[in-house]
Amino acid sequence: MLKEIVVKKAAQHNLKQIDVRLPRNRLIVVTGPSGSGKSSLAFDTLFAEGQRRYIECMSAYARQYMKMMEKPEVESIEGISPAISIDQKTISSNPRSTVGTVTEIYDLLRLLFARVGTPHCPSCGRQVSPQTADQIVRRILDSGSGEKVKILAPVIRGRKGEYHRLFDRLRKKGFLRIRVDGRFRDLEDNIILEKTKKHTAEVLVDEIRLSTASRPRLEEAVDRALEISESEVLLLGDPDRESYYSLKLRCPCCEISLPELEPRNFSFNSPYGACPRCHGLGFETVLNEWGEVELSEEVCPQCRGSRLKPESLSVKIGGKNIHELSALAVTGLIAEMESFTYTSAQEIIAAKIQKEIMSRLNIITELGMSYLQLSRTTGSLSGGEAQRVRLAAQVGARLRGILYVLDEPTIGLHQRDNKRLIDLLRKIRDDGNSVLVVEHDEQTIRSADFILDLGPGAGEQGGFIVAEGSLSRILGSPDSLTAKYLRGDMKVPVPPERRPPKGWLAILKAGEHNLKDINVRIPLCCMTAVTGVSGSGKSTLVYDILYRSLQNKLHKAAQRVGIHQEIRGVDQIDKVISVDQKPIGRTPRSNPSTYTGLLTALRELFARTQEAMIRGYTVSRFSFNLAGGRCEECQGAGVKRVEMHFLPDVFVTCDRCGGMRYNKETLAVRYKGKNIADFLAMTVDDAYEYLKAQPELKRKLATLKKVGLGYIRLGQPAPTLSGGEAQRIKLTKELGRKNTGRTLFLLDEPTTGLHFHDVRKLLELLSELVRLGNTVVIIEHNLEVIKVCDYIIDLGPEGGEDGGRVVAAGTPETIAAAEDSHTGRFLRKALAETVSPS
């Protein structure tokens, strides 16, 4: 086996046909300025090729169900393994996806409950036990004398398949009718089922009018049904009354029979376990203004948010049902499971399952997320949390010979927990895997076995290898911008003095989630950092309480606000703006120019040209979304999708417009020798040189340059932008608005995806906002940002129930002096290493 991954002439996106040799089974960090080509190499080249080759080994039938990535622009790659990508975008926001399902801990819990759980009656709470055939007959007779009933034997219960042989066998045994997916069919008919869908079927054994005289016939029918179904009978009465009987479980007092315990009985994604009212969602659903079904904030009144049927919730281990265990924080769940006691027979079954559950729970704890509950939906996780949850699932899978590609796994992680993460990455490496990490965190870079530094700039100025090798080799590089910051030649300077507050915004008695009725003061006309370990309550304070409350008061919104008494000082601000990392658009038609309003100004510029005025073209002529100016062959998309069935769909450049999106008449209009499609293909830096004579366009482009986005193309599709890039584009849009000087800006980890040098640029921009009289509040773990802030609110001391308190508040120097602050301990060192500018 090759000891290296050898890449020749990689040219994906802005990569300049680079040759790379990466050691296998090592921890490799790819670093460099934002936009230098790190993701293009790690994800779009190495991961894409590793996954593509693996999927190509499968049959054509299997490939049609899998999304395949395009072949990257590279001459050759040797020594690559099957690849797994763990980034910040791929976790599901589906409300059915939870921390428990992603890590597969919930699946193991379902198995544990199905094997050693103690069933209880959902009505009276008594422990239930099996029943005999004679008892079943007696209960059927007691249920309705004189009623005509159908006796059925369940033969398929929620299984995929076509079942031709089963139907033939039943036909030969003399059965005439069968109920398939709730509808009665004649067995003589040619019953065709979709083999990819789950089906339920019960064969009709007999139809009887209940009476004492019909008892012998009923006994025969029940025995026959129990024999065919292997212990189950379904009774259909009038009107649509269904009763289920089993040799397995029955409550002697309430006459309730329970199905045999299976893992699917505890799944809220299966009809066998899900609450019938909310279908396992836990909340009521409503129709929105577009007629789409969406979740409301109203808890389902039937299951009270537990998502499961009463029968499933009545099965317990150690006095708790599966929902109660899932609602505990990981630390509480570990303690609860350690207290479980089993009989000697149960111990043999439970030991292996519980060991695997505990192992995975400990991995989550090591990753600094012991405050999470298994029932927490993945859509509510931050990008960093989501990535580490997926990482926990991969570590639990214990795979070997895999190439893992990770995108900034330290996002959202406090410095205290960084070492645990690095140790876990080393563990994956030691298990025989190659770990490739795109990262800007100094501690992670210094911990790598091999470092690849790309640059020297961003966009067209990037895509080259600046330095590669061990840490000592990188530190010795005279050209590497990364090395200059690692050596301390360049630093993010600490301001010579902290800005004094010009008023205060006070949040009183904040008690949402884990917040302990805290009082917090935020200085106005200052830059404030809200810090603390993961799960300490930062997002709850800033977004669930402060942001939502101000949205309701200042912008007439109607959002549910987190628990608090009141917020004072609101009269001193006139608007609140949250700049998050959610995508600026979900389709390729959305891009930086459409989001920031650049395209509107550009279209107006083209409409004012002499050529456009002669032809009578208006602003709408230069939109690729409207008929008239766009290419109708591709409807302004620039590409056409060709379905390949067993291969991934291919996007072919439109042969009529050549990918330009516009028709030739529109493209004939030019400004400074360039048509509108040429401008959309330009980088921000290039467009600035052409358009700096236009005040509005110059201002918007200059702001994009200022936030370090000079390398992105104006027409770059929104889905290709990273979370950090999307956040900075949103920031430029807000900066482009008329400034009132009384705006509160809220940012959640704005340094995501930023190199040391780009962090410096971002801080200059945020300082400019404050200089104009605005207030900036940042949730951040990056010490380079924290040390520059005027004021810090440090929450903790730990995550989950052990957090939610104000550990310290004040200037960075005050926090650094606080003995019990985790943030202070690391900040002390950062301040000591930084020399203030003269």
C-alpha cells in the first residue's frame, strides 16, 4: 500500500495545478488565508474523488439511489482511501433528526428497551404479562356479543418487499382474502407491491358473529391465526374497531394487550412507535401562508412532546422510559445508566449494549458537549456542535482505512476543550485512518503531523503551495503569512485604551433554559464579547432573550421570547440586526451581487448606457431571472441538467448562451468594453477597478473588499459560499445601509473560516461600526477577538445545568485577573503575548 496520497495537477476552482504529497495515517492540517483554496483541495478534490471511487465500485442499481459528486479537475490521485466528510453544512435540519439518532445512541437505547425493558399498562401502570389462547378467546367473546367480527392473522408488519411467495403459500392453504396496507384484496388477484416501500398485511382467517354457540368456531379461528402469525391475532369489528391480541403481553385489569417489544416500537420515525396525533414530531403542525405544513411551537397534547405512543412510553428501565432518559443531559444520562441493575439473565443481554452506549456518551463528553440531550434536534445545534456530533458518531463506528476530511472542528469550542478534540482526532488517526483538517486554530495547527499552507492570497491570488511539512519547516518559511503569525512577527494588536460606555442595556432575571435568573449589563457604543465554555448559555442570552425581545419591541415581530423579567435601556437603540451564518440563498440563482444589491445598481448602470437607451432596454432587460434579457434555452441558469439515471446528473453548459445566462442582444450592450455577464464573472477586486467611478457600486465593492471578500466572484452561486463568507456578505449589506449610530449588531462567531490576517481585517470593520456610535455584541471563543473587545461577559462556569451564571464581567484585563474563569486563564496568556501598538 502507498504510504502517501499523491495528487498531481489539482486545478479545482482557484488551485493552480498544484502537486501535493500527503502522508497517509497522519493528522494533516490545511491552512492559509480565507479563499486560498483549502476547501477546494480538501473537499472538492480529495473528498470528492475518494467518495466517487468508492461509489463507482457499487452496482449500477445501488448507484441510482446515491448522490455522486462530480469528478474534480485533477490529472491523477493515487493512494486515496474511501472518504468521509464532516463539515458544518451536512447535518440535517429535519425535526426528526436528533443528537441521539445521528450518533446512533438512541438506536442502541431502543434495542436495550426492546430486550430488557419492563412493560407496564399505559392505562393503570401495572406491569403486564403474557396471555394464553383460551384467555384471548374469552376476551373476544366478552368484547361484543352478537357483533360480526373478522379474525385476521398479521403476516407482514412494516416490511419492504413484494411477497409473491407468501401470497402463493397463503393461496395454496385455502385463504381467500388479505388486507394489504388497510385495503382488502382477493388472493386470487395478481397483487403487486412496491418493493422499496414498507407494507403491512393481515390474512382473513374467518368472519364470525360472536355468541356462545360460535365459540368452537372462534377457538379454531384464533388457533389458526396464532399459528400463521406466530402468536398474534387482529380483530376487526364495527365500526372500524380494531383490537390486537397476543400470546405475549396483557394487562389483567384494563384488558389491554401490548405488542411484542421490538426496537421499532420505540422509534418516533416509525408508525409502530410514533404518537398517532403528531406522527412523532412532538409538536402540533400548521399550514403556513403558502399552504406548506410546518411545526408550530405548541406541544402535542397527546404525547406532551415525547413523540411516542403511550404503549412505548410505558416500558421502563430503572423506573424511567426512553423519552425521560433522552431528555437528560449526557452527564445525567451516564449517571442514570450507571445506576441500572438487571437480573442475571438480563445482564447477559444488556451488558454489551450498555457498554456501547456508555462508550459513545463518553466520546460526546470528551468533545465538550456533555450538556446536550439525546432528544435535542440537530437543527437547533450550532455549526460547530453539529460537526462534533457527527464526529462522535464516526468515532463510535470504529472504521479503519478511511480518509476523514473535517472543516474547522474547533468552531464553537472553548480553548479549554480544544485539547480533548485534538486527542480524539489523534485517536482516529491511531486507529489506522488519515485525518485531513481545514483549520485556522493555532493550537490545532501546532498539533498536526503535517501542515499544508496554501496562499499566498485569496481567490486568483491564492491556490499555490506556500509551505508544507512539519511545524518546524512551516515556522522557517519566510513567505508564509500563517508562519508570520505563528512566530509572532505579526499580531492582532490590542487597542491602547478601552472605549468607555455611553449607556447600558440591562437584562434582568434571565432564566431561559439553563440561565440561573442572571442580571447582565451590556455597554452601549462598545464592542462586547459574550464568552464561556460550550453550553454555558451564550446563545440563549443573546438570541433567545435579547434579540427576540428587541425584535418584538423595535420591529413589531411576534417571536417567543426566552424567560426574563425585563430589558432596560431599549430606548437608547433604534434597531437590532443579527448577522448569522445561514446561507444567503439556497439556489444557484442567488449570489453575492443579488443579495447585497450590487446587481440592481449594475443593471441600472447598463440601462443608462447609450447602447441600451438606443435599443429601448430598461433595467429588467439585464435580469437573468426575467424573460426578455435572459437566455430562454436555459432560462437564465447558464447550465442545463441532463439526467444520467445510474450516474450522477450532469450539468452541461448551455450551448446557446455559453453559460453567460443572457441572450446575445443583451450581451451586445457593454460598459468599458465588458458586458453584464463579464462583470458577474469578475472577482470583487477586479470589478472594483472597473466600477470605482460609480459611487454606489464603489461603496458596496469597497465594503466587500474590507471584510476580506475581494476574491469572491460577483455571480458566485450562494450554495458554494461557506458559513463565514455568507456572514460577512450579510455584514456588508448592513454596512451599506444608512447609518443611524444607534444600531445593535449581534454576531455569532464571525471569525469562522477566517485566517489570523482576515480576523484583523474583520476587527477593523467592527471597530468602524462602533466608532459610528453603534453597539456590537459578539459570541466568540477566538482570543484574538476577545482581547480587542471593550467589555466581556463570561458565562459558566461549565455547560448545561452547571452553567448559566455570570462568572465575570468587565474589561479583558478584569476577566484575565478572574481566578475562576476558564476564559480568563487563556486570555491572560494572550494579553501577555501581545504588545500594544505605540
